[in-house]
Amino acid sequence: MQPRTTVSCAWKNGSASHPYHSGLSLHSHTSMSEETLTFIHKMFAYLPGLSSVFAHYERQSRRYDFQLDFVRAHWRPPLVPRMAYDLEANQILALGLQAIVSLTDHDNMEAPMLLRTVPSSRGIPVSVEWTVPFAGTEFHIGIHNLPVAEGTAWLKRFANYTEAPNEEVLFAILHEMHEMPGVLIVLNHPLWDLYKVGREHHERELLRFMSLAGFSIHALELNGLRHVRENRRVAQLARDTGHLLISGGDRHSLEPNACINLSHATNFREFVEEIRIERRSHILFMEQYAKSWEARILHSTLDAVTDFPEFTKGWRRWDDRCFHPDRDGIMRPLSELWMHGHAPLPLRAAIEFVRLGRSRTFTKTFSMAFTGSGDALAEMELL
């Protein structure tokens, strides 16, 4: 059966959701997800004049027996699983639809497992975003609705592959999951060269991966945090390979997913049948996607280093949500590692620089600099 993908934009068609029963939020992250802190290091490495300043303070930090490690260090998104679930569900409920939410943290399933113990979210699918090394690059694969009793075993298999990549093992895993009719396998943001291996190499290996994986990949993702230009190219890739398109918001912060799927399904298993058997998908881009992409990325980054006094204790300060190895190599919150209660100067300077983005003057100037970046959305034709 030929794939049938429909793409609607809420700012152009406010009634697109009316014929449907459900809205699905796919691919978003909670406080259980580990995210790299390398954005701080890269920012200082590439901004003119700042790389030498950062190197100086990095050397100074060694005097305090604190070696900054931006590879192992990570931050976690500010929303705990319940808050993340409610944020996504409430956006869909506001459309008058039943809300079905699939949370996909990086390489762990703690959030859906926890939420399944809560009556109001008991039906949440057990899902994960699997980081897959492949021929010098990496892909992120959304695995949705694994059997609850088998979740831990699957995570172990994923981790074993990630530690010792083997293409034969990878395709065997994908084929085995494909044989499970309730499981949905999505290639997230397929064209994003996230690890900077080079666009040509990444896309060459992507095409090879897709030719070998076949239809073990059930859909390609249009991503709510990627630029419209990249999403257009993903749509073309789907046409070229005969794949269906599906939504994926990729939310890490306080903005709900910028795209959802519309569906007649009453539960996630029925939605999987729409995608895998009927091969039809209706993606709705929400109002926030029409805003400046650069400004949205900036505010998402700022949420990583913002304090939220109203949050649960232990999750309010940004340095409670950021983790770094101590002198013995044990990962601990940064708030437990500071000398005399203060962050090492290089990191403190980096954080304060990033936080400038919260100022009204900076935000206004930044938005003006990128005015028009979202204008292409006015004639956004992905299909």
C-alpha cells in the first residue's frame, strides 16, 4: 500500500483537527533524559575572541582540582515525567481531542515505567529514543510501545549494541522488533548531522542504512525543533524511499511539541495499525512552529540553565539538573561539586553568558536579527 501523508499547519487551517478523535504527542523528553553539555564548550570555541578566554579559565580551574569534562558532563531537562506528560496532554486536550502521549528519553524508559503506575497515565506506551552508532555517524531511532515486561531486556540489548556496534546485530534487532505488530519504529530527524561527522558522510550512510533496514523503519520523522528547510528535505527523502512521514516534537524544555499526529485511534495500538498497516498519517504543525526557529532554539537552550523555584526540591536550580564526574569519576550534581558554593569560573562565565539571552533587550535584538527566518512557512508545502 502506498503511504499517504497529510501535513497541516494550525495557523493556516484551524479546523484540521476537527474530524479526528485523538492527537498524539511523539518524541519528547523528561528529566530522566541525559543531554550533552558540549553546547557550552562549542559556543566558546566558535565565538570570536572567547575561545582563548575560556582556555585561560579552564587552566585556572585545575588549581582547584576540578577538570572540566564536557564529554561526560550532562544536563537533564527541567520537567519531571508527570509535568512533561501533562504539558503534552494539555496541548492536545485544548484541541478537543483525546490525548495520547509517548515519551522517548535517551536510552532509558524510566519515565513511561513510572507513569504507568499513575491511574491517569496508565496507558502510556513504553518508549525510548535509541542512540545508534552506525559507520562513523549516529542515528536516533524512536522505539514506541514495547511490551512492558520486556522493556528492560530490550534496553540491555540496545546498550550492548551501542557499546560494540555490529551491523548484522543491528538489523537483526530491528527485524525482530518489526515482527512485533504493536511496536512502532521511527527514524528521528534523519538528516540532522548531530555529531558533526560531515553532511556528505552522514547522508551517504543514512541511505545505506535505510536500504539495508528496509521497512523495519515504519516512518521518517518531521521534527518540531528542526528548520523547515530540513523537514522539506526529509519529506523528499520519504518520497524517494517510499516511507511514511510522522510527527516528532523533540521537546526538551517548556514549549510543548510543535507538531503532533492526528488520528482516529482510541489507543496507541490502534495508531500503530494506522501507520504500519493502513500507512496513513496526518501531521499537524502547531502555532509555535511558525515562530522564529533561531529564537525557539535559544529559549530551549536557556531552559537548561534557568532556575525554577516552583519545581520540586532538588530540581529547582540549574546546577541540580547538571551532572559532572567528581575527582573519583562518580557522576554528581554540579551543586555538590562547587568550591565554597560557587561554580568553577569558566563554567560560571559560560552559564552567565548563555543567560544573557533571558534579557528583554537581547531577546528583542535577537528576534529582529532573525526576522523572516520563518517566512518560508507561509508557503510551507512539504508534500
